[in-house]
Amino acid sequence: MQIQTDSSTYTIPSGDHVVTMRNRKRMDLTSVKSIDRFDQEEFLVRTSQGLLQIQGEELRIVHLDVDKGLLTLEGTVRLMQYDEDDSGSRGFLQKIFG
């Protein structure tokens, strides 16, 4: 896989997780395993590096290639946070009490 930037082209080894953001309006992600949940304000994306929570406004999927693990989102990104615990689901009490 190659990513072209303004100055040069970088080759990314397959399996590496890369997040590229442009002006907090567009995100490209690699090594995406699945999308657990999404709406216009939040995405939960399972990646090779753990569960990635993306919060913002008017978020939407622009491109998704499940076979290659590629995802492109557009919208206003307010927060990105990884959860090292790859269990993917929180318990009932944790959902209530945070």
C-alpha cells in the first residue's frame, strides 16, 4: 500500500495501523478489522491496535474496503481515543457509572 503526500510517497507495510487526518475534517485509517458501532456523533472502530473511539459532528463513511481494512470518514473530529482492552464490550454497570 502506498500513501501519497504533498512532498513524497510512503510505502506502508501491510498490517500496520495508520491514521491520517486532514484539518480535522477527513480521516483515513488502515488495518481496520470492523466497525462495532457508528452514527453521526460517534464511531467505534476495531483496529489492529485496539478499539478506536472517534467522536465528532456529522461523521459519515466516505469509503470502506473491508477486504483491505481501509476506512475513510468525513465530518468534524472532536476526539480520538484508543482502548487497549480489545474486549469490545463494556459491562452493564460500567455503562451506567462510566
